Amino acid sequence: MTMPNLWIALGVLASTAATDAVYVLFNGAVSARRRVSAASWSGIWYLLAGFAVISYTRNPIYILFATGGSWIGAFGAVTWLNRSDPQPALGPQRVGAPRSSST
């Protein structure tokens, strides 16, 4: 067995860390039902994972199609989730804030 190339090993480590970090941010945006953020993180996620497309097709132009499809899919899914939940998400609230009284 040959020794792995140090630079390739570090590249794999860095790209895996970046891909997983973006995946977590994508899930957070979906959970918060933020359509543009979710769609954008999804596109970035596919950009980072684009090396797989190049490996299989040997043509980097397909990364653009994968990124676009990812963005459209995430945006559509979060739009659908927003429509299926009639109650708006709760915003941040200050604890102990005085309630307004109407007199």
C-alpha cells in the first residue's frame, strides 16, 4: 500500500469539514423555514460536493446544473412547508418585557 499524499489528505479533510458545516447550516435554514437561505446553502452544498460530478462525468459544467437543481429543490420544499403550516413561526421574544396595555 502506498502512502497517501499529504496535500490530498488535507484537501479531503478540509472539503469534508466544509461540506458538513454547510449541511448543518442548510438544515438550520430549513428548520427555520427560511427559503432563500435554505436554497442558497443547498446550492453551496452541491458546489462543495461537485467533485463527485466531475469524477463521474469528466465535465465540470454539470456542477452548475446540480447547483441550480439543488437551489430550486430546496426553495420549493421550504415554500411547500410554509404553506402546510398555517401558523407563523414564533419570532424572538424578550423575557420580562412589559406587555403593552390598551386603555
